[in-house]
Amino acid sequence: MTGFATLLLLSAVQLATAHFGLEYPEWRDNTLSAGANSNYSQWEWPCAGVPPNTGNRTDWPLTGGSVKLDLHHKWTYIFINLGIGANVSNFNVSLTNPFWNSTGNGTLCVPKLTLPSNLPIDDGTLASIQVVTIGETGNALYNCADITFRSSANALSGDDCKTSDGITYQNVTAAAQEQKSAASSSPAANTAVLSAVGLVTLLFVFGMSA
């Protein structure tokens, strides 16, 4: 294999592993599969090019439900946003306050996300969840899932919500960013990454979805 061919192969592998899967709530469509719509791209804001109401809607508890991700980075910033309505383009409600920092690749399942108080929702309200991830490259990747809030819906539990060994996550606030930057030089708390990626990403993610 020539050096150029090897470089192309490595680039293709890197692009494939850079993406992520949204397992629950069920994503609008599979944006990872080679058989997926050729117009889909996880680089595309706000939902990887997948229009609303493409797939199934997941019943999601009124008090907050589960999120299950398939992560492909050794560390990842995760933003989860909510938009209310049948045809959402404005994901202006943060469910990660403002974002998480996860380490390890594999399955991350969070049994229950806490909803902000006084959301205008009741049984039958339509909404969509947007998941945004940022990896080592600093580029944002997007996936979305359409949901229906239901008083009868339950969060995932037990075997349905298992996180892979070695995967952890924590909430990152502005104050925590400063503390971690001063306390550690690891990739998950690197000062340059937190300042350059964290700040710019916050402006990009929330600015573009506002």
C-alpha cells in the first residue's frame, strides 16, 4: 500500500471513529450507517441534516428521562439541549448546565436528566432533544431525537441503562473549568482545550441554537 493510500485509509478510519451514536431516545435516523441517507452529516447543525419526524417518536417522562450514547472518543464534551414543538429548530433549553466532560469510549447511559422547572409541557407535548459532542479536534457533531412527553413513560433502568467500564462523566461549569485547569494537565482538563474549545463551543452551540 502506498503512503498516500495509507494516509487516505487512516483519515477515513479517523472520520468514522470521530462520530457518535444516539441510542436513546431513538435518533431521527442512523447517521453512522453506511446505508444512511447520503445527505446526512453529523457535522451539520442542528441535527446532522435529518429533518424532524423522520423516525419514531420516543415517549419520554414528564419529569425527565434517560439518554444513552455510543461515544467514540477517549474524551468528549457533551451538550444536550431541548426544543419544544413538533418541528423544532430552536434547541434553547440546556439539560447539561452547560455541558458534561466524559472520558472513555463506549456506551454512556444517564438514567435521568433533570428538567428545568416551569417548562411549558404536559402529557402529549411534542419536543426534540439535540445532542452535541466535541472531541479532540474541537469540531461539533450533532444528532437529534424526537420525543413525546408522557406521564406514563418511564426512564431506563437496570440492563437497559448500563454504562461501559471505564466511562465516566461530570458536569462542567465555568467555575469548575477554572479549577480543573489549575489542578490538572490531562486532556480532559487541559487549559488550552477548555479555554479555546470550551468558550468557543459554548458560543457556537448556544449561539447557533438560540
